[in-house]
Amino acid sequence: MKNCPDIITIQAVLDGEEKDERIIKHIQTCPTCCSARVELEESISLAECLNSPAVLPDVFCKQLTERIQPKPFPAILVSAAIFLLSIISAYLLNPGYLQWWLSVGIINQFSYIMDVFISFLYFSHYIGPLGLITGLVSLVVVEVLILNKLRTVEGYNNV
Amino acid sequence: MQEILQEMVEEYSDKIYRLALRYTGDREQARDLAQETFLRAYKNLDKFDRSKNAGPWLFKIATNLCRNWLRDNREVPMESLDEFNTRAENSPETIVIRKEDERELAEALDRLPLMYREVILLKHTADMSYAEIADALGLELSLVRNRLYRGRMLLRELLERESE
């Protein structure tokens, strides 16, 4: 009686968590521990009923993969928006600066647009949407600053 | 999907689904909770120590989601209890008896205080060790042992009351 383990230890033996051979042997032979063991075994087998054979449908993995895959970055829209922004900002600062653009001819204009667009697509793979947008916004800011500087140098305000 | 996450899904998705099913009693909700568990795991993969077993980490996420679900949905639907019996190929009489047992079990579990329920479900639906349960719930090992004992006794008592 004195050497009987407590009920929590008996439970640990039944759960396979207690590996002490001495305690295991005691529980198997001691009549006092035996009644506690039987009661615990009944409780455990009742709780075992909580386990069920329910399984997830086969589409689970597919649905999860779809949710995990990143949304495609709208490179076309972003490149178009940034390009438009740079043109408008140039025009607003000085409509005369667009003359070079109109003078390069349709073939050069098209190749310029394609170059810019492909560059946007290329970079978007490596630096991600946030990096790309930050980079392009910085470019626009630099462009605005340069155009402002040129305007001051050429004395546009005085014309 | 990253390889490590793929392994986690293969090993733990059904167990997490069963756990969530016990909390929600609803297949759709349980599926959503299982999916949300893996989405959160994916977002926090950098915080996961890859030298450790993923089980406790995943079940910690799942248990937290189930807790939140319980907080927001006090009314537990009982409509999908058939889920637990769909794979049993027994006579109609046995199925009826099992459904009745299952209903009593679900009701008893619903009455069980959350602190016991969490430990019991991790033990019996996820088949976790005491140490893993302690890790998943952030509890001392001795507390897990005590709660498991008290929880099992209380569950039995509640089931006996149900069947009277």
C-alpha cells in the first residue's frame, strides 16, 4: 500500500508514458492499484471514442495550394501606369520636353515602350511587387527633380 | 507549395481536421479551420524551428483557431455527426446505436470545460504525447497529466449522466 504509485502515475503507465518496470509490475500485481487501473482503463477507452476515421476530401491539398500561390503581379498595369505617370509629369512640367518623344518616330516609340515593359516584367520576378513599385516611384521622383532643375536652368518660368 | 509544408499536410492534415471537427461539429467549418491552420503555418514558416517536430507547433495553431472559433460560435451545430460513422460498414441497428452514442459523446464533450477538452482532444484525436501536448498548449507537464486525468474522469461522469 505504501509503495503504491499515485493515480496520475498509473495513468501515465496506461498511456505508455511511464517506462519504469518496477512501477509497471507493481500496478499489474497490486490489488489496490488494480481497481484504480481498471477504472482508468474504462475512462481511457471512453475517451478513445473521440478519435474518428474522418478524413479530409482529396481536393483539400489542391485548394490549399491555390490559396498559398501568390496572386500574379499585374506587371502590365503597373508598367502602363508608371509610364503614363512619367509622361504626364514631364508634360505638366514643360510641354516642350515631349517634342523629343514625338520626334523619335513611331518605331522608336514602340521599341521604347516594349523595352520598358519587358524590363518591368523581368525585374518583377526578382525584386517583387513592392520593390518594383518603390523603384519606379523613385525613378519618377528623380525625373521630376531633373525636369525641375532643367526648367530652372533654361529659365522656363521667365519665358 | 514548399516541400516542408507538403510534408506537414500529408502527416497532420487529417488529424487537425478531426480535432477541428470535434470542436465545431461541422465538416465545412472543420475543413476551413484545417486550411487556415496550414495557411498560418506557411506564413510563419520562418519562425518554425525545423529541427523540431512540427506536430506541437501545428496543433498549437489549430487549437488557437478552434478557441477563437468557439468564442465566435457558441452554438455548436450537430448536423454532421454522421461524419464519424460514414466509414463504418455495420448493420443499420449498429449505426443507429453508434449515432446515439456519438451524439451523447459530442454533448458530453461540449459540457467539458475547455481546459480539459483541449488536453483530451490533443491526446485522443491527435495521438500526442504528454510532452507534445505541453508544448502545444504552453503548459507544464504536470498540469497536462492532471488535466488529462480530471478531464477523462469528468467526461466519463458526463457520459454516464447522459445515458441515465
